[in-house]
Amino acid sequence: MTLLPRLLLATLSLPALASAAEPHPSTTLGVEAAHESLDNGSDDWRALTLRARHDFRPRQLAELTFGETERFGLRDNQVGMLYSTAIGAALTATVDANFSSTHRVLARNAAGASLQYEFRKGWLAHAGLRTSDYSSARVNQAHMMIEQYVGAASWSLAWRPTRAFATTAHSAELRGAWYYGERNAVGLSFARGKEAASTPFAVTLTDVRAVALTGRHAIAPHWTVNYALAHTRNSGLYTRKGISGGLAYTF
């Protein structure tokens, strides 16, 4: 998975954590657009995502996404689903899956599951597994993360081992966030290691260094905007500069 799709998720998850006290149930409809430029002469990457999310109660939600992605002059569609629910007072489980009928550069299908456990007040442990089937390879990834909330701020440290082509690679990510309002948040993340990069010809494991700024801001009682800025260096392939933005309505 490339960095910018992860940013789209991070853009939403930062304020969602900060606004857990909002009335429930609620439904959120949103649209997001992303643009990335590459320094190797390739065409710019573009993505458009429509998102529908329903929060049944705190720590229980379902989400459906429809997206179109253009990379290297090739266009893919994708449908994604996610469900998260509480299992007891401290444990939360999440499952997700996505499917692309075109899968020229995106995965043909992918599925994942994760657990979140609050082992002390303000301290969370996360662990999960994910498998992605591309036209030319299968990529398996695990993740483990520790997260702490301190007042209006949080930090997290994640480790992601990735298995592909009979090789195991590793990456790490450090993220910090500041919650400056009930529905407002801004975060900064740094990542380094190896990740699976998909091209029109193959899936390869490449060295990656990335920095990203993500955030969400309420502009009206029911409306929020989200954004992400990223700089990613895939050693031997390209350097990407990306920006994404979105608008969401909650009722």
C-alpha cells in the first residue's frame, strides 16, 4: 500500500478519535480527491474517493468506499468495506476488505483484520494482519503499534513487517497529533523502511522515506474538511509529492 492512501485513512481517523463523545448514531458522507506528482517523468497520479460511514455507537461503525485511481496513465476502480466493533470495555476489533475489477496497478483484492486494546488509561496497543493479491504477486503485511494520549495530544510508534517474493522487509512509522477542538486535529508522521510498490509491470519491495502532514477541521456544525500533504521517496523508482483534500457532511 502506498503512503497517500494511508493518509486518506489517517486524515479521517485523527479527528474521529478526538470526537468520540459526539452524539450517536450518526452518518457521514464524504468525497476526497488526491494528486501526486512524480520526478521520473511519469504522468501524475490522481484519485477520487466517495465515502459513506455510519457510527452506530462509540467504537462501532461501518464504512463503504468507492474509488477511482489513475497511475502511470492506467485507471483502476476499487470498492472497499470496513466494520469496527467493541469487544468488551477495552478491546476493539476491525475487519476490512477491498476489491478492484480492473487491478492494473491496484490490488485485485485485499483483506485485513486488527485489534485495539486499551491496557492503561490513555495507552493503546494495536496489532493486525493484511494480505493483498496483485496481478503479479501476493503481499502479506503485519503491523504492531503503541499509542498514547496525553491531554490534547497523542503519539504513536508502528512497526510493519512485509512479506513478498520469499523476502521479509520492515518499516517503521512515528506519528504525533494535536486535537485542538472537539472535531479538529492535525498530525505529523515520519516513515522509513521497505514497502510494496506497484507499477504497470510488477510489484517490488523498495526503500521508502516519507513525511506527511494530515488534518481535519470543522467549518460548520455538520461540515468538516480534511487534508494531507506528503513527500515520499521510493529509492530506485521515484520521488512523489502528494496533496489530498476532502469534504464531509455528518448528520
